Amino acid sequence: MGKSTGFLEFQRLSEASLPVAERVHNYREFVLHLSDEEAKVQGARCMDCGIPFCNSGCPVNNIIPDFNDLVYRQDWKQAIDVLHSTNNFPEFTGRICPAPCEAACTLTINSDAVGIKSIEHAIIDKAWEMGWVVPQPPAVKTGRKVAVVGSGPAGLAVAQQLARVGHDVTVFEKNNRVGGLLRYGIPDFKMEKSHIDRRVAQMEAEGVTFRTGVRIGDLPEGSPVHSDAATVISPAQLNAEFDAVVLAGGAEQPRDLPVPGRDLDGVHFAMDFLPLQNRVVAGDTVPNQIMATGKHVVVIGGGDTGSDCVGTSNRHGAASVSQFELLPQPPETENKPLVWPYWPVKLRTSSSHEEGCERDWAVATKEFIGENGKVKKLKAVRVEWKDGRMQEVPGSETLMDADLVLLAMGFVSPAASILDSFGVEKDSRGNARATTDGDGCYATSVPKVFAAGDMRRGQSLVVWAIREGRQCAREVDQFLMGSSTLPR
């Protein structure tokens, strides 16, 4: 529980960041983890609240009071062991998770939450620095073979868990590098890809095989899903070769905006824009890269993906960056007694917004206007919401400069082609239908085929992907062996 009076003595300390003027000229991480002493003081703020709601607020159920106390006592080795007992990849979550655990912290009711995410970040960075993160190969091999389709956080989690209990695991990735949306959806300035690379090296030492540039099933003509695949393997081949298959791809079908002018050059999905910069940072040559340099950029959509577009556009040297959202502006401060311990709706300003962005809310797009086939203007209108229904505000139409429009309105489902090619039954949202409780958890309608992460639940957080990967691994292990020692 840290120090019994720590929450009364110490204030929350956020992680430091490099100055905007310095960080916008490169794609390196700019958030600095806490020093040992700073982390100790923040760990001291964890109070003896009786029921640690942070545990249930965290999708992977991190044992948060325990590692806070261990950091307070400077027992870093035990702290990483506790953290790894529930979370395979705290270097991912410690950087890009929005920290629902902090929203559930008891201190949040009338004070600032314990800086759980910053403490987690400090623990895992210390563990890598000290050489405590090492391969954990199995003592005995089972002889069972598992295919994992997709190498994002869900796929990596399920693969690592299954390899550690002795199964031969092969991860298939359609792109030329492992990591899925962690690799090609998250800008390097939020998470450098070396964090993925060293986990891949660890997992290879544990017996996991990675096959990149391999697509499972054919993509329909005109599919928005990008792929480096030089090899195509049919689901029938996969089912014949492996004892179990886990579908763990990301939600990659973006929500479109069907308004006049949508087909103009310069109107793109966010995921047509962001991965290209990641490839360039990785050293790839990208012909015809979509660039924001010198352009008036409009980002449609107010979530994390939109924020990533803002940060990348600023690094390109955009002339201006604007972002708007269809919904009304949320309150700057939530009604804590009303919403705690749940995730509150409130105004959130990201580091990318701090780097330069004009933001607006309750704005709808009416039309894209172009010249010579290229977008030049965006016609927008203000809207108001009454009884849950949207109405345009008469006389509020405006034109704004728009040389590059990025659609960042979320994702509707995983790629339908892979689910269809396996013959997996889908739910009403286009995800693989599979339960998370009772018998046959994570099992799809097709024998020995399982689904986890975005493939099963739709677009979600990295921490949910890790949770589902871990839980799915237990179900696969139990399916193959009749019982399992893996945690759920």
C-alpha cells in the first residue's frame, strides 16, 4: 500500500516531456520515465483503500497496489515479477494505454489519482536496463502446433503464453515486420519500435516462429487492408498443418464518410497516412508517401488516431492543422462522484494537441470541394444534439482550407475477408462471434479455430488485446491438453 500517509504528504507528479520545439523535428519518444526517487514518492501515494478498484479498472487486472508498494520500498526486481504476472508487455501499456486504472483509483474521488501508468513505465524500463527480462523457454515440449494469425498485442500475448507451456507456435503476419497495429498504427514518437523488436527476440528464444509477408486467405479486390504479403496460405492449409488456429488480427475496416467529393485526391483514411511514416522511420523507401508538408490539414475524428494524425502532420511541417469532432465538446472536468470508478467522458488534450492544433466540436462535414481533382476546401456545418439526435444549425455552413483531409473516425470491424475465408460466424458488428465465459471461451463456430482481441471484440485498447490474448491462450491450451496451468 505504499506509505500510510503518503497520499496526504505527496502530490501527483506527471512524467516530464521534452519541449515541443525540440520534439517536433524528429520521431523519437519524448516522454521521460520517472527517476527511481520520483517513482518511490509516487508509489508512496498508494493508499490502503480496502478495495483496490484500480485492479478491476485495469483490463489485465494488474496487481497495482502490490507493485506500487514494491517501488516505494525500491524492490524493483519483485515489482517487475508482479507486473509480468498479469501483463506480458508493460512497455507497450506503460506508453500508450490511456490508463483506465487511474480513473478507478480511489484517490480520484476527491484528489489526483496515483500515477500508476508512470510507475509501470518506470518498472519495465528499469527491468530492461537491469537485464531482468529474459526468455522463459518451456521445460517440456508438448508436440502440439498452434498458428496465430496477426502479430499485434493480442497475437503476441497468445503466442508467448502458449510457447511458454511447450506448444510450437507460429505467428503469421501479412506485413514485412512483426507488430501489427503496434508497428504500423502507433507513431514512433509515442512508442519506438525497438520495444517490439526486443520482445520478438525474447519470444524467438522461447520457441515462437514468426513468418512475415504471409497473408492468410485472399483479400477481395479493392480491400482497404494493406499488405506486404508475398505468400498466401489458405485456411484449409493452416487447419491441416496445425492443431489449433487463433485469429488475432486488428480491426482494420475504417469508418468512411460518404459525402460529395469523397473521391478527390487528398482525402485519405488515417491508416493510409500513419503507417507510411512508420515505414519511413524504419528505413523503408516509400514511393508517393502522403505528406502534410506545407498543407492545410483537416483531421476528422477526435480520438487517439486523430491525435496521432495531428502529431505526424506537425512533424511533416503542415501549414495548419485542424481537428473536429461530430459530438459536442465534453466537460473539462468530470463529475467524479457520479462516474467513479468508471472511465469518464471529459475533455482530453494529448501531447500532439499541445504541439499545435485548432480543435472544434459539434461539426459535421457536408462536402469536399476540389480543383483539378484535388481537394481544396471542406464545407462544414455546425450541429446540435437534442434527445440524442443530431440537427444542423441553420445558417452555420462554413468553408475551410483543406489540402489534406484525414478520416480518423474509428474502425467498424476486422477484415471481413479472413473471417469469411475461415467460415467463422460473425456477430452483428462484423466481428468473430466467440464468448468469453462458460465452456468454449474464445472458440469460434469453426472447430479448433479461436479468436481474440480486435478480431473478436472490435476496435479496442492495447490492454484489452493483451488480456484477451492471455485468456485465449489458456482456452487453447486446455483444448489441446485437457487442462491448463496458464492464468486466466
